[in-house]
Amino acid sequence: MFRNLAEDATIEIYFETFASTGAPVAPSSAFTTSDFAIYKNGSATAKATTNGLTVTSPFNSETGCHLLIIDTSNDTGDAGFWTTGARYQVKFNTAKTVDSKSIDGRSVPRGSFGIQSEYMRGTDSAALASGVNVTQFGGTSGTFASGRPDVTVASYASGQAPLQPTTAGRTLDVTATGAAGIDWANIENATATNQFSGSYIALQNNQNVNLNDGAITASKFAANAITASALAADAATEIGAATLTALGTGTWATAIPWNAAWDAEVQSECADAITAAGVMTGTYTAPDNATITLINAKTTNLPSDPADASDIAAAFSTVNTTLATIAGYLDTEIAAIKARTDNLPTDPADQSAVEAAITAAAAAIRGTDNDTLKTLSDQIDGIDTGGGGGDATLAKQNEILAAVQGSAVIQVASPNVSGNLVLTQGDDYDGVANPRAQWTVTTDYTSGWTVRLTIRDADDAVVYTNTGSVVSSTVVAVTIAAPTNLTMTGCPGQWQGKFDVELTHSSGKKKTIVLGTCYINEDQTR
């Protein structure tokens, strides 16, 4: 069925796929937009993109039912493809399998439509059909408001323009009877002299004022017609200012003669003032000459032109600024000093107590033989196999180490040496390569006890741990794989730490059977 659409319209094309029995059946795969091609006016060139196409397959979850929607307002990627007056054909261009049979575009219903491409009823030519245009005026798209054309008049014929306001959009004020209203603020020739013969202004007191005689007299105002609320807000201020101006210059009083009756009143007022000061009653005491002399001695030392208040204020401001700066220093410096004195004891020791503490420390360092550190250093430097002294070379350090710990520290087979644990890095003490580490106990721990060896460094970090076993009622053993990632911080070629062997019973009770120093010698074969 051919359909004639309006410009930018959307068209829906429904189609179905059937089995040979006539029952609806789904295709081998759902239809997509790329399965369709749209051709224009019989051209063999299809629409370039699938923009504006939407496919629902299956439609509404119905087997064999499908929907293709074409939005002709979408020109993205297909500029100029959708145009009025054109006709379009829709073709299925991809092979699909339906009911085990391959189908092509001829097997699927095709659609065709046009965009304002057909003639109107009652016309027989494109010229007549195109002459009826309800969307344009003179070939130009019109503007519509609520379905009505929105027309703007560009110009009027000469002498035919209607009455218009000065500002576009304004309306003329019209009275209830149809006469034009008057805007007193917008009168042409407002400064011209106009004779309103026989015209009156009706005031609120219902008294008519004749504008023709040009005079404002008392007869034109009723009694109390001008009230305080009728005056401007600054009327009293203006009147007062004018009065003060006149009083200030004295021009108002130049023509007033002096009245002799005023003399007695003025004299009476002066006498009252003097009496109040105590001069006439004898209670007033004049300063004596000595006091006046003292005052003079002070004022004589004053400069002839003392500084005014602003200079004094400026000087005080400078002083205040300086004081503020000093206060800032005091705040920071005193705080720093206090931070240090807070660390002092409440009653610091005097010099004798400090000297006594130093003497006690020196005595502790010297030991029982009272040797100084220098003497001890000299003794160490003098150690060698021949007793001839010399520098503390690597060889001599090894001699010292052997003398202190015994030769077993340098190279051992059994890891147990005089209560210490002596290992070689990387070696296995498993009873095969080397003997296992064993300790003799006096209590039978064969029932319910577990064994654990722990080795820690000088910072108390665990460097090695392993579980052992109770070999018999008097022997506890642990297999050890000596660690290799240690830094030799002791004597050359040796690491030193600490170890313990702890037994834990199933009830949670613990027993440490041995603890001591762990030495790990550096392996030179590596």
C-alpha cells in the first residue's frame, strides 16, 4: 500500500514471517536496521546510513511479527535525501533463513511511500496541487500561533497608516464614553500660555479655582485647607533654613529700635549670673598670687604653639604601634623560653650534684679495675697473637672475637653453643646436613605440649620462627633453616640477635625453657 506523508513524518511498516504451513515463525536471526535499503524516486542508490531507522524483531514478543519505523525528520548523514514531492521504496536486502529456507527481499513484503508527492483530490496536475499551500505565504514559511497565522505588517500604503503609539506595543487610554484620555505629563507645547476661559479646577474641598485670572488668593482656599500632611516633607526644613540665614546676618533686626524697658531686664539677668558665681555673696575666693605664680611657672615652659590634638593622637598612634611590636616579640620569645624551662625539673640540681652524677657515671664505665676508656682502647689495640700491639685489623678483630666467644662461634656444626644459638646463614639444621638444635629439660613435656623457636633482631622484629617437637621426656628439638637476608651488623661477617624456645600446653599455659643470644655467621660460599 502506498502512503503519502507530510514532511518530517514517521512511518511504521509491519511485516511477518511464516513457515510453509502458514504458521508464524521466527527467522534464523532477528532483523536489524542494516537488513533494509531505502531507494528514492527509482534511483539505484540507496539511503547512505540507517539513521532514523528503528527495528523491533520480534514485535511485542510475538513470533514472526516484526516492525520497521522510519523517521523522515532525521537527516543525519543523509542530507537532501528526505524531500517533499519524492517517492520512496523500502526493500529487504539481506538473506535470512526462515523455516529452513533462505529468503531475499522479494520474499518479504516491501513498502513504499511519498512525502507530499501526490495531487490533492479534485486536481489533475502538480501545478494545481502545489498552488494550495497552507504552510507558507508567498513561498516563505509562515509563523502560526494556536493554529492562526501570526502576521507582521511590514509597511502601509502612503496615507493609509492607522493611528499608532509612539512606543510600539502601547495602547491608547480611552474613557468610558470612548473619548481619549489625557496624560498631563505628556502634553505638546506644555510651556505655552493657554487660556482656559470659564475653566475651573475642582479641589478636594469642593471649591472651584478659576484658572483664568492667574492669581492665587486666600479666597481660593478654604480655612485650614492646607494641612501639615499637604505640605512637602522638607517644607519645615526649608522654612527653618531661611529663618536661620536671616538671623545669622542680622538684617532682620536692623530696623528694630532699642526699648529702654529692656535695660532693667538685662541688668537683672546679669546680676543673677554673678550671684550664682558667688562674687556678690562673698563666697567666691580669688586665687592668691602664689598660686598664680605657680601656674605661670608651668605655662611658661609650654611652647608658644602647643601641638594640637591631631599631633598628639598621631604620636600616641606611633607609640601604640611600637608597643604592639614589642608585645609580639614578647609573646613569641617568652613562649620559646617557657617551652625550654618547662622541661627543667622543679628543683634543678646545683653544680655539685651534676659533678657527682658525672663522677658516678665515670666510675660505672671504668668497672672494677678502674680503667679509663682510653686505657681499655689501648689494651684492645694491643691485642694480637704475639702480644705486640698494633691496629685493630680484621684479623685481629677475629682474634678478639675468638677469645671472647670461643672458636665455636666462628664455625660450628651443632647450633647449640654454651646456651647460645650459633648458625651459619643458609645452612639447614635438620638432623641431616647439621644436627638439629636440642635442649635438655628436667620435666616431661611429652603430653599436650607444642614447641616454638623465635629469633628477633636488635629492633625486636621477628627474623625467623619455626615449630619443634618434644623428642623424649628430657629432650626438645627444633629444625632450623638459617635465614640469609640479614645484614651483618656485628663483628665482621656476623649478625647478632636474641632467641627463645617456648612450650605451650593445650590448656594455654606457657613455659620458656631457654633464651639467649643468637649468632648467625656470614656464609662466604654464595
